[in-house]
Amino acid sequence: MYDVLIIGCGVVGAATAMELSRYKLSVAVAERENDVAVGTTKANSAILHAGYDPKPGTVMARLNVRGSQLAAEYCQKLDVPYRRCGSMVLAFSERDMETLGVLLDRGNRNGVPGLRILTGDEARQMEPELADTVLGALWAPTAAIVSPWELCLALAETAVKNGAELKLCTAVTGLERAEDHWRIHTNRGILEARYVVNAAGVDSDTVHDMAAPHDFDIRPSRGEYYLLDKAEGGRVNTVVFQCPSEKGKGVLVSPTVHGNLIVGPNAEASPKHDESTTAGGLDFVRETAKLSVPGVNFGQSIRNFAGVRANAGLDDFIIRIAAPGFLDLAGICSPGLTSAPAIGEYAAELLQGDGLRLEKKEHFEFHRRRIRFKELDEESRRELVSRDPAYGRVICRCETVTEGEILACFHTPIPPVSVDGVKRRTNAGMGRCQGGFCAPRVVELLSRELNVPAGEIVKDRAGMKILFEETKEVRGDV
Amino acid sequence: MYELIVIGGGPAGLAAACEAWDAGLRRILIVERDKTLGGILNQCIHNGFGLTYFKEELTGPEYAHRFTQLLAKTGVEVRTDTMVLRITPDRRVHMTGPSCGYRIEEASSVILAMGCRERTRGAIGVPGARPAGVFTAGAAQRYVNVEGWMPGKRVVILGSGDIGLIMARRMTLEGAKVLACVEVMPYSGGLTRNIVQCLEDYKIPLYLSHTVTDVLGRDRVEKVIVSRVDENRRPIPGTEMEFACDTLLLSVGLIPENELTAAAGIRMDPRTKGAAVYENMETSLPGVFACGNVAHVHDLVDYVTRESQRAGAAAARFVLNGPAAGEEIPVENGPGVSYTVPQRVRPENVDKSLGIFFRVNRIFGRSRICVEAEGREVCGFDRERMAPGEMESVTVPKKLLAGVKGGLTVSVREVEK
Ligand SMILES: Cc1cc2nc3c(=O)[nH]c(=O)nc-3n(C[C@H](O)[C@H](O)[C@H](O)COP(=O)(O)OP(=O)(O)OC[C@H]3O[C@@H](n4cnc5c(N)ncnc54)[C@H](O)[C@@H]3O)c2cc1C
Ligand SMILES: Cc1cc2nc3c(=O)[nH]c(=O)nc-3n(C[C@H](O)[C@H](O)[C@H](O)COP(=O)(O)OP(=O)(O)OC[C@H]3O[C@@H](n4cnc5c(N)ncnc54)[C@H](O)[C@@H]3O)c2cc1C
């Protein structure tokens, strides 16, 4: 019997697990897929929003501002790529200028520090590539960029290091209330816990309905992106938004912590798990982005991707005790990534309010470091390679990721089981050749480290097999 | 301190190093990131290499072997499993490998021979789902020929570049069903002989002026949608065809691998995506040369060899006799030409003749290639047919370059039958 079982290990589930692992509790996380951070957490804009978007007085507003502070601290302690680069919302018309005024006012009421309205010229001085048509901008110095999957991974690893149990490939199929606890039905048998937390992302409505009367629907909305080569990474230095509309925060142009340029998203209704891109969606993204930054060179695209928002059609997240011992962290649309650390904190508070005893552990391990060969200076590289020659062998040439780094991630609290799992942990395959060169080598390393044939290795989720069978020549029936 | 460091041990690097040795250099180092020399040739187990250079048909590994044998007779030092991470304008070469560690070596001259990489799905923006089963043709070639694994059973190939064509045949021979090869242009990007031997011989349909407009499947590719495109390469609604398949191979072009080059501040040519070079393959950085696929994408290794020998000899001359001298003139692209190599020429420094490689920008029937200076033809060459997929070369005798001012222009025009 667990004290708490969390359903879903996206950034929200991971932050909640980490928060609860500070206390003397037995905590488990059930995740349907074979790895953490494989839902919306891996496919979004990767912005830590300053907090001027949410309506004042909402839970979302409070958690956004608090989350952005906590995220800065967590990223530093847990070695997650993070850069406070600030953001601008551009105005192209008088109406947009009015919107900026509204956002400024909201931001001030939400407690966002340092907001300021810039003239078009001031904005262009900071971002020389902005269009001449920009009339003004809202400048938010506390906005930041982050590696979303590494944030999730770092939170989940910390939870595991501090005793939480991560159950991968475990899909929750039903919840049954017993006397004073929940019986949790999964594809791998029944689990029991006194409290259940619903952090199931776009499936949070389905999971809610397992425990409480139906009272909301997730209406998934997909956003499509371009990721451009590092050659374009310096096109802008800050996050460049357009004015938000009913549909979302609009198309942004932003640097990423990995040095690329990200452009997107659009917003179109979609099925829950459909991460496809469309020609129409991508055309829209390109055309719209050019209004902000006309010079973006889409010829440098290295990847398109899409993520699905868990929209519930409300102005706020759905965070509440929805049934005895059952906490919803549902409808966590944007700024869910930013808010996640604060959602974790708040979740612990709500569970406490529902009777969960929170007693701090004497020791909480809150530290994480990994070697990033590419970022080391010459002297450290020399030392590292002489200590462990595997750090001298470059596997991913575009991102300069060494064999040593890849081997090291098999010895972390949550080792990878897929090519994309290695990519999320080391950046191998993230570069301009998109794994064309290193994927076969990563398959080989996975096969060796996991001790399974290469044919069993998957690209990402279970079922995404890469290879079929050995060639005739190898099988010997030529 | 080396006289010459060659970066990359593919056919370009091998030929350049051997030639530099023959020309008198003695302290030469080849740095190769793979565990073996030979470059991309190691995975090209098909025939068709060496027809021009050796006048016989070799497989890729056999062709590479010819040169590693030659190399073994020299005193050239080789460091495999070692990758170059940076070169500086003063020719210091930063490298890392499990046995040599992280090291910086100095050199009097450097030859860039890093080859190229394949364009990816992201680069051409194929929309749709992102399941497993989308590979670049070269990656698939590596799985089949080097790792011994089949990456698919029912295959559609996007792009008619040579690697895709070769893989159409290879996958078929391995028991896969290749349903179609789809090319967005109205002509193929590959060699005619590959169209015949790899598609037609196996009755694999080639859809010209078509492209892939959607990929379906959640875990693995299940279907691709192919549509006809208009003159502007935009898909025409209503022309969709559906192919049930598990694999999509992309053979949509190669890009010279020039991150090191650009980071060293060497002048690049946006058309070749390689360094802009002189007649002797020297880049804008004196003493640094580029040859093979890193300079411009070749279809035939034989030309890579010739070009790289030129670079090797020039590096030796640079080290032994000092920098090349003389006025320089540009080589411009006239009508019908999409790029030339070299991009600049120092006529005084030309040996006996000037070799110019170029590609045409569309299909040409019977036509004449003109090399002009100040509106006057310096020399001309006749061809029966030319296609963008096949690199062309012409040779201009040195004596015709005497007195040429202002630059050369290469152009192509069709002539009446
Ligand atoms: C296009 C787009 C752009 C965005 N941009 C930003 C941004 O810039 N900044 C920002 O702050 N936020 C942004 N967001 C929002 C942010 O990405 C999400 O709010 C956040 O990732 C949600 O995390 P999560 O953990 O709730 O969901 P997810 O990451 O989707 O995790 C849910 C997990 O639950 C698992 N699960 C589901 N059902 C079950 C079950 N029955 N049993 C077991 N496991 C289950 C899933 O497999 C999944 O791993 C964006 C979102 C989108 C779509
Ligand atoms: C799949 C394929 C099929 C082909 N089929 C044919 C054919 O049928 N007939 C034909 O004549 N030609 C064919 N070609 C063309 C021919 O093989 C190439 O033109 C030739 O191999 C190019 O030689 P290269 O040395 O320039 O490049 P490569 O062979 O690519 O060699 C480059 C070498 O540099 C190394 N390298 C790169 N960067 C670094 C670094 N930073 N540090 C250290 N080492 C580095 C690489 O590992 C590689 O070994 C084919 C090419 C390909 C890609």
C-alpha cells in the first residue's frame, strides 16, 4: 500500500513526486509509457512564462509566477539547461498596444517583476531583427527558456533518488474506492494507495472519470513547430511573442537552451495523441512568424514537431480534491511547464488538507550533475578523456556527444530504453543530421547495455521498433 | 608539428594524403573519426566504382582498399576513432579520441576532406505523423550493409538521388517490396545508369513531379500519401495516391559537412555549400584546402580522387615552395549553370590546364558549354545530354587563359539538331 500514487510522469507528475519525496511517505508514479517526459512535456515551446497572461486571482496566475521562481532554483540545483533571456510581446496596431496595456496591468497584479512597455524602436534596439511594423512591445525580464524534458527528468530522478518508485509501462485502467484507500487497476495488476493524484495530461479527463463524476472535457489543441539549425539560433536573443488571442499565446520565435531557434505554434483542434504536423499548419506558422521576424531562414529547418495542449476551455487549471483521497491536476495547459514546480508544492498542500501527514525527511537529496563534454574547456576535456577514454569518442557529431555521456546515462536513476530516451538524456541525435549518423550507433549501445538484440530496440515508445529482421546474409540463407 | 593534417579518411582524404607524400611531404597525419578508413565507401557494397579512374568496376570497399594499400606504402600517420572538433585560422587542429585523448596538433597545411551528410525529413518539411520507419537512405544502407539488419519490408522512397536508387535495389534483393520512388522534380536527381539498373530492372515505378504529402501511423509508418505537384512544386489537391508501407526512405540530397570550415572563418559558397576554392582547391585561408564531397557533392568517386590529388599536390607545394601567387579572377555561373568549382582562379598558378567542375540547372539535350571571358568564347565543348544529377567537367588549357582579365563565365545553351 502506497501513501500516494501519481498517475502520469510528465513534468506535473514528476514535480509532484519530487515534492512528496521530501516527506516520510511511500510514493509511486505510474506512467503508461516506457519513459518519463513523453507526453506534452516533450513537445512545447519550452518557455518559462513570466506570468502576465493568466487572469489575476486565478490559481494559474499564482502558480505561474511562483513556478517561474522555483524553476530557476530547481534548474540550478539539478543541472537543467536554463537561461533567463526575457520575453517581448509585440504590438503591430493600436489595438495590440491596448492589449499590451491589459497584459501589463495583469502582470502587475499577478506580481510579475520588471514589466515595461517598449516603443518599437526600443524593441528593435534590443532585437534588431524585429519587423519595421512593430509599434511597441511588452518586455518581461523574468521570462526564461528551459529544456523541458530535462527538467522533467531531473525532477523525476530526484524523486526516485529520494525513495519514490517509478513504475514505467504501467497504464492505469480503472480506479476503485475501497474503505479508506484506492485500488488502482493497471495493465500490470492492481496497486493500492491511500491517495491518488491525477497528472495524466491530455488524458486527465479520462482518469478523473475513473474516480469522480464527469464534469469537464479535455478539448485537445495541437501546436506545430519548426526547429531550426544553430546557424539560425542567434536570430533573436529573447522570446518574441505576438499578442495572444482566444486560441493561445500565438506564434513565437525564440532561441532554445540548446542553441537552436524554435518557431511556432499554431493551434488547431486535434485528436488527443495525434502529434502529426500538417502542410497547412506549418505554412501558417511560417507566414505568421515572418510578421515578427522577417529574416527567419526556414531553409535551415532541421525538424518539425507538434505537441497537444490539454485544454479544458477554462481560464484556470483544474486543481482540486475531486473525490476522497483523489486529487486532480487536470487541464494543465500552458503555462503548465512553468507552473509545474509550484503545482507540485500546491498538490502537497492540498493532500495535507485532505488528511495526508507531511513530515519532512531528515535528508533530502537535492543535487544532480551530468557531464556535458561539449561545454567543457580544453583542460577539463583532456583530463576527462585521460580518466575515461569513452569520453574521447564522439558518437553524435552534430551535438558533440561522447560515448562516455551515453554510457553514463544508463547508470542514472531512470535509465533510457529507447533511442529518443538517450536523446532526451544526452542530446545525441538532436542536431542537424537528426540522428542520421548516430542512431545506428546508439541502437548498438542500447542493445549492448540493455542486453537485447538490436531488433528489439525502439525509437521512442514501446512498439516503435526500428529494425525488422537480420539480413539474408546475416541469417545465412543467401 | 605536421607538414600536413588531412581531416577525414574517405576516398578524398586518402588520395590527397598519398599525393602529398609522393610530392615530397613526410610528416602527414590523417584523422578519421570512424574506426576504419574508407569513408562512405565502406557501406557502398554495390559495383560501379572506379570505371573512370581504374577502368574497371569495383565495389566501394574494393575502391577504398586500393587506396589504403597505397597509403600503407607511405609513412603517412593515421589516427582513426578520432574526431576533429575545431580548426583555428593558424592551423591548429583540435581532436579527440579514446586513444589519443583530447589533443591539439599544429600543421603547416590542412586538407579538409570531411565528406557530406544527408538531408533529413526536417530539412524538407515532410508533414505527417512521426512514427518509427522514416530513415535517410544512407542510414538504411548502413543498417543493411554494415549492421546486417533490415529496417523495413514495404518501402516507399522519396527522392531519386543515387543512394535512394541503390537502396531500392538493395532492399528488393533483401526481400523487401519497394512500392515506389517519388521525385518532386520533373527529372531524376540520380545517374541514368542507376535509374535503369536499380528501378527499371526491378519494375519499381518512378513518379516524377510527385511528393509525399502525409505520413500516417502512430508507432510505425503505416501509410504514406503521394501527390502530384505543379510547376512550383506545390501538391495538387485531388491527385493523392495511398501506399500502404512500413518504411519511408529519404534520398533528398547531400549537404557538405562544413561546420569546422565555417567556424574557422573560411569563405563559403552558398551554392555548393562548401568552401569557395581556387584552381588548386585552396580555400580563402592560405594553406587550407578542401576536396571531395566536403567541397561539393560528387556523384562519382573517381572525380573525388582526381580532385583530391590536386589538393594533395597543392598542399605539398604550399609547404615546400610557399604560398601561391598571382592575380585572381572569378569563375561566374552563366545561364544553365548552377555552380562551378573552382570559384576563383589564379591563372599564373594553373598547371597545364584548368579543370572546372559544374552542374547544369535543368535537363539539356544537345548543347554547347561555353567558357567565356569578356563576352568572347575562350573555349567550348559539345554534349549530347546533360542533367543536374550528373556532374560535368571541362578542361581549359593554360595557354588559353593568358591575358584573360575580369573573369571567366561558364554557360550552357542548347543547339539545334
Ligand atoms: C504547443 C504547446 C506549447 C506549450 N508551451 C508551453 C510553454 O512555453 N510554457 C509552459 O509553461 N507550458 C507550455 N505548454 C504547456 C505544457 O507543455 C504542459 O502544461 C505540460 O507539459 C503538462 O505536463 P503534464 O505532466 O500535465 O502532461 P504530460 O507531459 O502530457 O504528461 C502526462 C503523462 O501521463 C501519462 N498518462 C496518461 N494517462 C495515463 C494512464 N491512464 N496511466 C498512466 N499514465 C498515464 C502520459 O503517458 C503522460 O506521460 C505548452 C503546451 C503545448 C501543447
Ligand atoms: C550512399 C552513397 C552511395 C554512393 N554510390 C556511389 C557509386 O555507386 N559510385 C560512385 O562512383 N560513387 C558513389 N558515391 C559517391 C562517392 O562514394 C563519394 O563521392 C565519395 O565517397 C566521397 O568521398 P569523400 O572522401 O569526400 O567523403 P566520405 O567518403 O564521406 O569520407 C569523409 C570521411 O571524413 C570523416 N570525417 C568527417 N568529419 C570528420 C571529423 N570532424 N574528424 C574526423 N573525420 C571526419 C568521415 O568519417 C568519413 O570517413 C556514393 C556516395 C554515397 C554517400
